[in-house]
Amino acid sequence: MTPTLQWTGDAFHGRLVLIDQTLLPLECREIECDTHERVFESIRSLRVRGAPAIGVAAAYGVVVGLQSAASKDPAEFRRRLLEVTDRLAASRPTAVNLFWALDRLKRVADEEAGLAPRDLIVRLLEEARAIEVEDQEMCAAIGRHGAELLRDGAGVLTHCNAGALATAGKGTALSVFFSAVEQGKRLHVYADETRPLLQGARLTAWELSQRGIPVTLICDSMAAQVMREKRVEAVVVGADRIAANGDTANKIGTYSVALAAKAHGIPFYVAAPTSTFDLSLPTGEGIPIEERKPEEITHGFGRQTAPTGVNVYNPAFDVTPAELISAIITEKGLIRPVTTENVQQVVNS
Ligand code: MRU
């Protein structure tokens, strides 16, 4: 399988190579990012997307952005580092993994301030690689912890794409399904198509089909009916940012799925690495929600489907309150029940 993203080459001439997810499922084509501006554009236009993958891409984006400054003096290298990290930080506002990864690279640059730029860029590439490897390990651990929650023969539902395409590893929510299937459990996954950009239809349905896991695609508005018909007995989704009390921002429509799950007595699980928690925010109220352009709704995939000039509101994420979440599945184990105390305990363990 083609990796979602990978670094090729050394610190001075290497490139970030990633699958252009806007072309899926019709075409699985890789693109090369040899400038941080290209990485910025790839994140903003969702060629690479999903909170953990955005973090890894941004870390490598810092390295490509610094290549032209590797032979400059330390002050000029430092100035360029801040310019590049500020630019990448402006690509998308909600997924905290982006800021987490950029801060991690800036911290390394501070700690290693005595190094010459040529050595520092090598060290920053090492750190970006470490973020990628840790992400792979976190995905595997999330899968192991989450698989225990699912019964052999279960129908499960997911929203958006929290799979390998959204991370450097096996995914978060989909890693739970992959691990359960590896344990010999039979699952049937219902994938919400995820309007307006169809990550569920284009990416989740594709990933599951590639791995031979039975998947049924539904429109977002069908989830409650699917629950009423008892086709699913658990929901597992990913997250873009989780506040200290467990309130969770994820793809728009997740909140409605959580409400429907509550109404039908179905457990609603969030699967996310600890890099997705933002303990500086006491509740989800402070999570910045990205608003995207109206054309994503009025001209989805190139065809006008609404009257010219109609008012549009297009938030890309919503916040599911902690009380609707049965458990958060992290690489360090389960947070259950979802309370501020339990979040603190697991995230800081
Ligand atoms: O706009 P996207 O496609 O980046 O949104 C992605 C999601 O909402 C995912 O569920 C989330 O980032 C978790 S990915 C492991």
C-alpha cells in the first residue's frame, strides 16, 4: 500500500511525498512537496488531512522550508524558522496536532540553539521522523485498546475518515476496526459519506474495501435510521482536538451522530492519540472551528447544486460534549467515564 506520507532523501535536499487525497478514490497519485508553501497548500486544500497526518506533514514542512537557510548564519536560520512555522500554523485552525508538532520542532531548535544551522536542520529532520514513528506506534496501541470494546459479529458506524489516510500509521478509529478484524472478529462497518467533502465515501469506504472489510456507505442523514434498525451496536470516530474535560471537536456531523447514539443507547467512542488533547482549554467552547468556503456546499465536486448567491454556513467541525462520549480510546488506554480528572490522569500518565 502507498504510504499516506513519507520523507525521501536527506535533510538538505529531501522532500515530503504524500498521496493527493483530493483525487481518491479514482486515482492514488503521490505529489512531492519541496517547499513549505507547497505543504501549506496541501494541508489547506486537504490533499493531506486528518489531525495526526497534518501534524506529521507540518513537521516535515518545517524541514523543507529551512533547506534554503541551512547555509545561512544562525540568526537568519532562526528568523526563517519562525517565518515557516507561522505560515504552516495558519494552514488550518482546528486540529491541535498541527500546533503540537510545530511547537515540538521549535522547542528542539531552542534546546539546540548552540548548533550550526547545518547540524540543526539534521536534528529537526530527526525530530520530524520521531513524530512520524510515534504516530505509527500510537495508532497501533489505540487499535489494541479499542478492539476489546467490539464484539465478534458487530455492526459499527464511523464518520469522516480516521484511518491510515489520516495518520502516519493505521489510523485511530479505523485502527480499532483493523485490530478487531486481526483478532478474528467479524465486523460490518457503516460509513457516513460525510458531507460536504465526502471523506467517508471517498476515503473510508476506499480504505476498508482495500483491506477487505465489509463496508456499507450511507448518507449522513441515515445514521439515526441505521441505529433504529439495530444495524450497528457501537460508533467509533476520530478527533481533531479534545479539551481538558473531554469535549471533542471532530468533523462536522459527529455531534449529530453522538446525539443519535445516545437516543438509541449505543456506545459512542472517540479514538485519538494524546497529541490530540489540548489541556489548555477547560471545555470545548474554546476550540476554534474552521469555516470553509461556500463553494464546497454550493458547487460540490464541480457541479452547481444551489441557487447562485445563496447564503451558506460551512463549519468544518463540531464539538461533541463529553457527556455523550462513552469512552476515549488513547494509546495509553481508555478514558472512561470521560471526566476532567480521568482525562488528566490518562494523558499525563
Ligand atoms: O477535514 P478533515 O478531513 O481533516 O477532518 C478529519 C477529521 O475530522 C478526522 O476525524 C480527525 O482528524 C481524526 S483523524 C485520525
